[in-house]
Amino acid sequence: MAVKTLDEARGPHISQGAVIGLPADLQAQSDRIQDVEDALPSKASTSSVEALETAVNANTAAVAGKANTSDVYTKTETDDAISAAVSGAADGMPLGATLIWTHIIPPSAKWIWQTGAAISRTTFAEFFAVTCPLVDATVTDASTSVTGIATSITEMLATGWDVEGVGIPSGTTISAVGSGTITLSQAATAAATKIRIFPHGNGDGSNTFNYMPLDERVLVGASLPGGSNNFIPVGPNPGEFDHKGLGGKGGLSEVYFASSSDPEDGFGGDDYIVGVNPSSASSFFGGGTGASFANYPPSITVPYVIKVLP
């Protein structure tokens, strides 16, 4: 018996059972193809079907791409993130943030006691960049004058701070500060366009640096540009604050009457208050020979911690 071709087999007037020589599954597929071809003109144009197919393919590709990006987290990654949040490791605090911490262990390995001790520039590289910023400046060979510094930066600087950079000799500090300029304690040996400023010390000068120490200190708001600057006197006398910019120090824990006469007064006649040991106070307010008294209110000590790792 002759075997029918596929075109003959899929004619609508021939049933599946009448096809001889074709497997049943192939005949079923042939019939289905013919049904689709017959129905297509009445359902949609070929271009519409092609457009739909393109859209489906694009959507499929987008879904596959989304599933392979970093926006999708595994269960393990999600669990780790939740665990970090619960433990406090993901604290959302910026580098250099300071906290009062009323416990005997810092909150995590990202925090250390704020003693100001020298630490590694490599281990704490990001904290180093925040604490000891590299700033734009114009350094001139054989000159102590550095210009071109943003005034918003020079307003925060103080004499005595360490400076490093290309052409800056080791041990150089800021000897004077002006608007947009500083004077170095040593002349530069080469021209440069940047300097690094160390507000709290440059450690060993190459591998370490210091940050602000807060042990045994009470915090006082610095006088900043645009502030009132009305409350803290500046002068050479004991106990007065160097309140400009960042890291100024002042205050004394104990003061003395200038003489033992009329100690209950303390402010009349010869009874001036001095803030140094009486035996070495002769140059301040006529010296101090009277009794001493504490110069602080009832207090409680707590440690500070500072964030040094992201």
C-alpha cells in the first residue's frame, strides 16, 4: 500500500484514522498545525503574532537578567543581613562617628575606644581618609606659603597640626592660618597640588595616624564660622579655652585661691582664683597660696567609642 505524503495526510477531509503509514503522534501534530493555520487568518494578522512573540521573548530575557543581578539575594544573604542588623553590625553610622558607650566592650569590631592612640593607615584606610583629609592646595617649591585651600577648610584649621605631602619635609606643621592659606613650619622642597592635614597627629609619620582623643574630657561646642562666638574667652590664662575650629583644649579640674585670707570670698581683695599648683603659680594673678577646690559639678565617667571600619 502506498504511503501518503504529509501534505496529503493533514488535509482536513482526511481523518487521523485514515492516514496510513504515519505514527499516531505525528498525525496528531500534523492535524494541529493545520488547525492553527486555518484559524490564524481569523484571529490575528501575522505581524501581530510576531509582535507578540517579540514582546514575550523580551520579557523572558528581562526576567532571566533580573534573576542574575546583585539586586536578587539568596536566602543565606538575606539571613546574614538580618543577623547583622539584629547584632548591631549594620549600624548605619558613618566612619568617624562618636558614641557614648556605657559598657565594657565596644559594640563591634568596627568600633574602638576613643583614646586617640596611633593606629594603622592601611588597616583603617577609609577612616584615615576621613580623619586626615587630602585637600587641594598650591604648594610652591622653596616656600613656606601654601595657597589655594578652600576657605571652608582653613576656617577649621589650627596651628601646630601636622602636614604631609609631596615636597613637604618630615615633621612639618602649620605655623599660621589665613583665609585660604597656611604657613608651613618648613619650606617645601617641591611644587605640589595637594597636601594631607592631620588634626590630631600623624602617628609615626608614615604608617600610623592619630584621631581625636576623648578620654578624660568634657565636650564643648567649637566656635564655627557663622556662630555667635560669644561664650568662651580666649587667652593665655589657665583654664581658658582655645575654642576655635576642631580639637581646642581648655578647662581645669582644680583651682586655688590666691591667698589664704578671706577664702570664703574668693573674688575680693587679693583672693583671685588661679588654675595651677600654688607652688608654680606666681606669674598668674599674683600667685596662689590659698586652699584649692574642685572645679567640676557632680559627674559620672563613661567611655567614648569611635567607628573606624565601614
